Amino acid sequence: MNQSNFIFDATEENFQQGVIENAYKAPVLVAFWAQRCEPCKLLTPILEKLANELNGQFVLAKVNSETQPSLSQQFNIRSIPSVLIFKDGDVVEQFEGMQSEEFIKQLIENHSTSEADILRNAAFEIIQSGDFEKGQLMLLEAEKLAPENAAIQIDLAHIEAREKKYAAAKSRLNNLKMADRENAQVISLLNKIDLSLATENAPSMTELEKTLADTPDASLPRYQLAIQLINNDDYEKGLDHLLYILLRDSEFQDGAVKKSLLTTFDLLGSENPLVGQYRRKMFNAMH
């Protein structure tokens, strides 16, 4: 059996690392086969040939359906040969039966990681290490290669928001296609940007806390502190400050507190237990 760096036998034990995790780096073709299957004997050499020729554009994971029945059951394999294509951890395409080399090669090209994606993945690693400036430069290079790539645009918007370039980040996100703007990650980031814009030129949290120690009922510094806490993911404290204002100054800045509460609920998502808890508190404060 011809094995290489790009071909391996997948089992239940190595599937998570070999297939799911590898599929974040390059497409993984998972081929279900069996010794008794004649079409498998024709398809497998084609897949192995392409894996070696394309030299890392994809990884071939071969699953013996006779010795790995649990994997066949998990992916609802009804006939063999069956091939599943994994990308970014999920199945993105599949086919059954014998197919030509040209057909398979085209499928691989359709799902291959582009140069822009490779740059983006490298930028992600750099950003994770804390070098935001270098990561941003790499993302800008990736953007030149693929200006329509929504994932790159979202990554850049995250960095712009982190640098407090809120208008630029919001404009970038609003220029995405409608389907991409409806992505939960985009909606969440836009909500955070809207909250940040509300207190863009506010003093630091330390200064605001000092002000509130002297004048605890001052709505503006409390509101500015609440938003900064929320933007730092300290949601409970931020929401408590907003409720404090709502109880004492419900019309502050034309209802800004209520709007910020609702935006924060959207940001957290309906599944978060804080949302139900603070919705009830908001209702009680308003009635």
C-alpha cells in the first residue's frame, strides 16, 4: 500500500487529529473502501496518485469500512466507495462511486486553500502570539490577493476595532455581502462597535471609577464605565451599571441606556443565562 506524508489510514482513534484538525490547514478527502469492493480498487489508486502529485494541496484519509464500522455509521455511509471532503473541520462535499481523475482534481481545486487563505492562517498564528501589527500587515497582503474574501475582511475589522478605529471597522463590515453581514460573528462585532462608538472619547475606567466615588449618581461617567466594562467582556458589572442608571435616569441621552442594554443582549445571544436574568431586571426597572 502506497503511503506518504499526505496519505494515511484513518481510524476512530486518529480521526479527530488526522481529519478534523488537519482540515483547518488543507482539505482532507476521506475515502471509505473495503477489500471486497471492486470500484474501490479503481478509485483508490487515483486518489493516491493525486495526493502525491499535488504534494500537500489535500490529505487523503482512507477508512476501511470493514474494520472501522463506527466511522461508517457516524457519517451515514450507505455505499462504497464514498468520499467525503472535509474543510475547516466540516464536510463540505461528497461523492459516491467511481469518478474520473479530472472530476476529482476539479473538486480538490474547488476546495484547496488559496495563497490568501494561507496568509490569513499565518496571520492568525502571529496575532495569537500577540504581534497584532505584523498580523495586520499579513492580512492586508492577503486582502490584495482576495479582496472579496469575507473572512479576511472580518479579521481586519476585528483589528481595527481593537485599535479603536471604529468607523473604519464598521464601514468594512457594512461593505460585506448581505449573506456575510448576517453571520453571527459580524453581528456581534457590529454590536460591540456600536457600543464603543457611544463612548469613543471617554476617560479611562480608572478615572471614571474615581469620578463615581465622588458623585455616584452621575449618569454620564457611569454609562461610560458600563460600556467599557461590556467591551472588556465584564458583562455582569457593565449591565449592573446600566440598570443603576435606568432606575434613576431612564431618559438619559434619549434612552441610550435601554438601547445599550438591548444591544448587549444581542451581543450575548439568547442562550446566555445573563440575558434572561437582566431582561427581567430591565422590565422591573421600567415598570
